[in-house]
Amino acid sequence: MAKSTISTPTLHGSPYRLDVEAELKSIETTYKRVTKSKKTAIAFLKRAGILDTEGKLAKPYR
């Protein structure tokens, strides 16, 4: 009886799992950089449009 093999799904020519692990590492690195201080966290939230230029919650989030 022949062994069945399970192929690893691929995305853009590389194993999908490796892409997911790389993405998670990227997210973790960004999280650490953004949350390093209150100043960097506020700057990130402003760039993302969550806070307005005055540092208050933007209208869509009120």
C-alpha cells in the first residue's frame, strides 16, 4: 500500500505557513515599535486616522 502525501499549500511559490510566520513576525515587530512609548503610540494612531490632529478620537470612532 502506498503512503499518501499531503502537500503544503503554497502562496506566491512558497509554503503558506512560512508566509504566515513571516507576517506574524512583522506584526510583532511593528507592535513593539509602535508601543515603545506613549508618543509613538499616539503618532501611530494619528497616522491611522483613529485620532485627529489634536489627539482626540476621530469622528468615525466616536
